[in-house]
Amino acid sequence: MLSNEKAISDLLKLKEKNEHKKRINKWITFTMIGILLAFITNYLIIYIEIFSPGLAGISQGISYLFNGFIFSTPSESKKITVYWTFYILLNIPIFIFAYKLLGKKFFLYSFYVLMVNITVSLFFTFVPGFNSIQFFDAEELKNSSDLIKFVSYSLIALIGGIGYGYGVGLALKKGGSTFGLDPIVKWLGRTKQISIGKITFIISIINSFIWTLLFSILNKEINSFTNFLEIFLNPKIFASIVYFTIISFVSSKMYSVKNKRMIEVNSTKIDEISYYLNNLKYHRNHTILRVEGGYTHKERKILQTIINEEEMNDVLKIINIIDPKAFIFTFKINNIYGNFNNRPFTLIDLELIEKQNRRKEKRKIEKLQKENSINDKW
């Protein structure tokens, strides 16, 4: 008996150690994402003045406006400082939105990625040695032929888009984001089943065209309709579209709400799990099978359900709260035929489950205490 207790104790310690290691790995991943995004922003995108998707693109437009038309002595450091100042200001309502609708953990992970991104970006901007690094000559590119501009800007946008899209997709996959429009896009993707890539792409195209038109008017470059078309077909606009497209494609491949998974749960508390799934606005049906254990030959119940990959963490949390010892395995579903609602659920109140379980445990303890007190009297 003692050896069994020691084995269980060792297993619990090992589980706790693994969970701690997973948490550390997650924070390391978010740190690397922040560094990657800062590198791409500083050395590739802002340096050649093409537009980023979402709120980053709006902040870039404001920084280009300040640097080109307001500051008497424009510089890269001023451009970056204005960019981050306005990016934080524009994100304030997004911070509230993310905290309220996507949860505390999502907010903390996303805020951490943003802080790493800003810190590293400012480090690259102001620290001697780093602020003089150039992977290409931006001035030489500006003065080159249109063909060279198209090819060079598009190549830079392609490389930057792959890196940035990977960072955005990985952050979303790990339960965070890079802020900007990511939290809204994540929420829309979950509740309305709208493609993440499409939303970001449309908003970014509109933003880049508006800023290009504004800069052209301020520079008095529009003289005729032909001239107007030339402005909107310039290498930077084309490169910006390449950048949006690659980010949208890569991030959508990394993180998609359309991937399906089968979950099979083997637990002694299948009825309780089924009850909570049915009573927490969860719109997926599930199947309960009666099976016989091959070793014990005892009858058990197994619960099966098909879910969106986006729902995975929520469902696993519910099961883990009800039965931490539940045996669960999942596998990817390639095709589903018939009536399946692609929209993931989001309205599961995990706190409610935890409170109900705490009340249940409390009632059990009170009942045992009451029984013990009666036995003591006798």
C-alpha cells in the first residue's frame, strides 16, 4: 500500500514538473515571437515604409505622416517612437475588449508579446550599433528603377510576411495574440466563423489606399486620373498587398477555426461531464458508449464528441475540472458529411463549473462532518 502511495506521489510531482516546464516553454515562445516581430518591423517594413495589416498599418500611416510632413528634422528614431505611441493608444479599447471577452490569460499573454515587441524595437532603434544595422540601402532603392523597386520591395515583403504571419499564427495557437486587430479577429472567427485572413486583408487594403491617397494629396502628386492610377499602382502599394497576403495566408494556416477533432473521454464521471456540456450553452452533441474494460472486465462509459480545434482547450479544461484523472485522447478529422456547425462555442463559464464543484465538495465535507458528529454522540 505504501509503495502505491509513493508511486502516486511521484507521478503527481512529475505531472507538476511537466506543467511547470510547459508554462516556461510557453513564455519563452511568446518572448521569441515579440523579438521576431520587432526585428521585422524595424529592419524590414518601417525601414522601406510599406504598410502593415490592421492597427499597425494605421499607426505606421500616422508615423510616416509625422516624419514626412510635421517634424522639421525627420529620423528613423522619431518614426519608430511615434509608431509605438499611437499603436499603444489605438490598442487601449482592444485591451479592454480582449480582457472582457477573451479572458485574463489571453490578455496577459498578448500584453507580454506586445511589451517584448516594443522593448526590443526601441532597443534596436536607440542602442548604438543596433540602430546602424542595414540589410539593404533604402535610399538607393528609392532612386532605382520601378522594376527593381517592384522586385526588391516585394521580396522584402515576402520575407517579412512569412516571419510576421508565423509569429501571429503561433501567438494565436498558443493562446495569445500580437494585439492590434488580432483579438477582434479571433473573436469574430470563433463566434461568426469568419476567416481570419480575409478580415485582416480587407481592413489592411483599405488602410493602405487611404494613407497613400492622403500622402499623394499632401505632396500634390495627383494631377489627372492617369496620375491617380499610377500612384495606386506604385511598388510600395504592391509590396504592401504582398505583405498582407502572405501574413493572412501563413497565419490562417498556422491557426484555423475550421480544423476538426474527435475527442474520446474515458472517465468515472461521464454523466457529470455530459451534464455540464449540456447545460453550459455548448452547442455540440456528444455520444455516450457503454464499454467493458479489457483488464477489469468492469462496465464503463466513454464520451465521444467532434469539436473545432479552437474549442479544444475549453473542453479539456471542463473535463479536467470535473475529473482530473480522466483519460482523454484526440485525433484529427479530415472530412465531415452532414449537419455540423463550424462555429466554435465561446460562452462556457468555467468559473461557474469551478464554483459548482467547490459547493459540491463543501456539501460532501459538511455531510461527512455531520455524520462524524452523530457517530461521536453515539
